[in-house]
Amino acid sequence: MLSRTRRDLTMAEAARGPGNARVDHLVVADMIEPRSRVLDVGCGDGELLKLLESRGVDGRGIELSREGVNECVAKGLAVIQGDADTDLVDYPNDAFDYVVLSQTLQATRHPRAVLEHMLRIGRHAVVSFPNFGHWRIRLLLLFGGRMPQTDNLPDTWYDTPNIHFCTIKDFRDLCGTVGVKMERALALNAWGRPLRLNAPWWFWNLFGEQAVFLLGRRGD
Amino acid sequence: MAELKVVPSRIAVAREREADQPRSPVAIFEMDRPLRLDAGVELSPFQVAYQAYGELNAERSNAVLVCHALTGDQHVSNHHPVTGKAGWWDTMVGPGRPIDTNRYYVICPNVLGACMGTTGPASTDPRTGLTWGLDFPVITIRDMVRAQAMLLDRLGIDTLFAVAGGSMGGMQVLQWAASYPQRVFAALPIACATRHSAQNIAFHEVGRQAVMADPDWRGGRYFAEGVSPRRGLAVARMGAHITYLSDAALHRKFGRKFQDRDNPTFSFDADFEVESYLRHQGSSFVERFDANSYLYLTRAMDYFDLAADCDGVLANAFKGTRTRFCVISFTSDWLFPTSESRAIVHALNAAGARVSFAEIATDKGHDAFLLDEPELLQIVAGFLDSAAAARGIAKA
């Protein structure tokens, strides 16, 4: 499941930066060298790709939802209809400088396989995801006793596309298991602004509404 | 009347005249410009009939080649001189349409082997003064594209802004991108494949056998003998027409409804609407199409296999390409299903090409590419618009 519907976007949806770009998109875009080749997996309506192309990036996209793809193609973006879980396998090694997975990891069936493919296809991977370890979600589960529903993650447990939620700590562990290099990491607060860079991981894991990781191959 | 009745009409007579003297511009290639065919022979002299719309800009950068399908022709956006019908793709091509003739110079040639003015089996062999018939060499999609490239040379067009087409037209688009990558800025292969599947070859074979089983086919020499295999060609068309639609579309359109009656007649008359519709499709088709052309063009599609020219590796057909691609398929197309388009996309990705791919949800089957599908039109318009901006083509 790869569709980035408007509904399951995090609060950063509302947070807009310069040029009316979404703050979380700006954070992702800042991790990408200009004029590089980028594959955006789960590119939605193509907003991030548009932002990247305005920075001289040669961008391509994959999107599951037919409406999203058709909207992108009609905007002139090079986007194909496809599924991260099944279609990344068809891309050759080293085809891209960066493979981006923005707000989509938790909706994939096999997050680990997707991550491994990303770093096979691209020299770097940029992954952003909602942090399930955020204090508000913890409180909802602790005192509500039910699967948390928030403004940013409003779906009920039985119809959410997000089948693999994780916390920032969980994702760090996965990176260790897969053996990828964490080149940069950022946690964003509820308003899409980065938390203090020198904050410890437990602080990010508690107060980061979402996280953005720049990953590389170990040994590169 | 249970048997299919097909009577020749004025349309058939007018169509036969078009084969040699079409009411379209014609480029004639004399003996000094032979066409080298994949079959290993040269075709010479030959001619290419085409239609052109809009104006070529000063930079000669706005030319769009539209490739027609099996039974199409060059009359993409004008009234057909023989049938009087509107152009076969006038939802797509015309002033203000996605392939905007106010902005682009649009050329649509009749393909090699067809019967509307480009040399084919229905044309007169100038060396003998007789209709080519089965003496016409077997041609391929690549031969069609070679002939088109010669036409463009003649028109002084070095680079095409875009090549677009559906079905057999899409095969030509892919062949263009593979044979002349540096001459194609953008490519739009719609509802097609890089090779004809066994099932599709099988359907074609049934159609050809229907033609050849008609006693009036006369071993392909029906012209000389003053007859025409109308019943055979009509049956071929009826069979093929089913493959262009879908179960859902046939059900929606006809269901099990009776034609002009309330009860079955307990005969082999066309009781059902769908039968009546197919008979009409068959009989009107034979008016406007030559039976031998049908054999040659279906054969050309059967032989199409882009990967075979590249040691079986499809991606090699597009190696190093700088062409932008927009691949489109339709959910209910079972002749060229989405999996075929995905194979194109995978190969293009492997070649590092700039490719977009959209699958459009419709129950109209393969023929959807010819119909007024808003999403199709919107995608083609958007793709061409951004490509035109990248190419520096002024807005209309």
C-alpha cells in the first residue's frame, strides 16, 4: 500500500515554508544534492517532485493510486503507476543518487525489503515517517486503552493504510539490522519544525511527531 | 437471412481508387530511393500518402507524427474522403485538442501495406500495371517506420517533437524510439506492447484464415478476377472487433437484448442486438478496407518483437535514450493488457529513460484509446505540454 492520501498526512501538511512548500518536504529536499537523480517512491500528487525539479533535480516517481499518477503525469512529471512492495525489484542497481520514501514506509507490507531495495537502487535513501513513539500517542494508548487516533493519523485501526507503524528508536534498530549508514537524522515537532539537533534520541522519540533520515550504504 | 450478406457499394469503389490516387498529399519515392525491407528485398518505386495539420515552426521543432492502428488511415482529424466520417482520432488531434494543431505540426501517414494511398497489396505495381496482391513483399513494423522516416526526410523534418499512436500505432512509436532515438523528443505508446503475444497472433490467424477460406479470395488475385472476399473479411473483422471491446462493455451496450423483436425466431437470424451489431461492423469494414492489406498488416504485427532485435534484452532497445516516454494502458484492454505496458516501463526504467506510466480505468476495452476518455486526453495534454516547454515550443 503506497498511496499517500491527503488524510493520512502528518500535521506538517498544514506547516508551510518558503514558496508555500510543505516543511517536511523542505527538510527532505535539503538532504538532496542539487542536480542529482531522485526516485520518489509513493510520490502522491507530485508536490515533492515539483519542489525537487525546481531545484534542478532529475526526478522520477512511483505512485500506487491511479488518481495520483494521472495528476502527476498531467503536471508533466515522470511518474509511473506502481507498488513499492512489488515494483522496486525491477529497478537496476545504482539507477539513482537518492531514493525517497516520504510518509510511506509505515504503509508498506515489507518495510525492511523496501529499505534494502532503496539502498540498492540509490546510493542514498531519504525516509520520513510518523513517529509512533510521540508522547501524545503513548498517552492515548496508556489512558485511552485503544489504538490511538490523532489529527494526523485519523484512521481507525481497521481501515488504516498504515500497517507498520514504528517509533524513531524502532527505525534506528532496523537501520542497524539492515546494516545501513545513518548520515543525517532529524525529528520534527508538531508544527513541522526540527527539534534541537543535539537532543538525545529518547527526547526525539518522545517529542518528534515525525522523523526524516538520510541513509547511505555502509562502506561507501 | 442467416448468412452474412455483403454487397459492394460506392464506398468500396471509391476506396479502391484511393489505393493509387488518394485524395491526400503523396510523397513518391522513385527507383533511386528504394525502401529496404526486413524481408531482404527492396520496394521501389513506392509512395506514402499522408495528412498534415497545423504549421511547422521556423525552428522545425514542433512536428508530431501520429501513427495509425491496423485498420486506421491518415485521416486522423479530417472528414474521411471515402466514408465521410469524422477523423478517427479527432478527440485527440485538432485545434485546442491535446495534440493541438494550433501549436504542433501534425503529420499522419498511411502505413506501408495499407490501402489508402501508401503502397500496399491493393496498389498497382507500376512494373506490371497489375494490382500487387500477394506479390507484395511481406512487411514489418520496422519497414513501416523506415518508410515514415523517408517521408520526414522528404518533408525536411529532422527531429520529431513527438510520436504518438495506439495499438499497432503504439508499436510504430516504440519502433521509432528504438530505431531513431535521436529523432524523437517524446514518445506516446498507448495500449500496445513490445511484442505480439501468442494469443494475439492466434486471433490474427483466425482472421486471415477467414479471408483465405472465402472462395472469392482466389489465392489473393481477387482484383484481377473482379471479385472480393467480402464475407471472409467481414468475419475476420467481426472476430477482431470482439477483441477490441470487453465483456463488461458488450454487456452494458447489448446485454441479451433482442434486435427489433420480442421473442427468439428459432432460426439463425440475428436475433440478438450484439449479433446485429457485429454483422454491421463486418459489412461496413469490408467497404473501406482491402482484404490483402488486412493479411499483410496483421502479419506485420505478428512479427513485431522489439527485444528480438536486441538479443532478447528489451532494455537494450532503449539503451542511452534521451526520449521522454508516456506509456498508457487501459484496465479492461485484454488485447494489450496493462502487463504489456508494464514490460515497456520496466525496460525503459532499466535503460534509465524518463518515463511516465498511467493505467486508465475504463470498461471500454482496447478501443478506449480511440474514444472520448477524459483522463486519457488530460494525461496526453499534460505530458505534451511539459515536454513542449522543455523543448521550447511556443504556446498556441
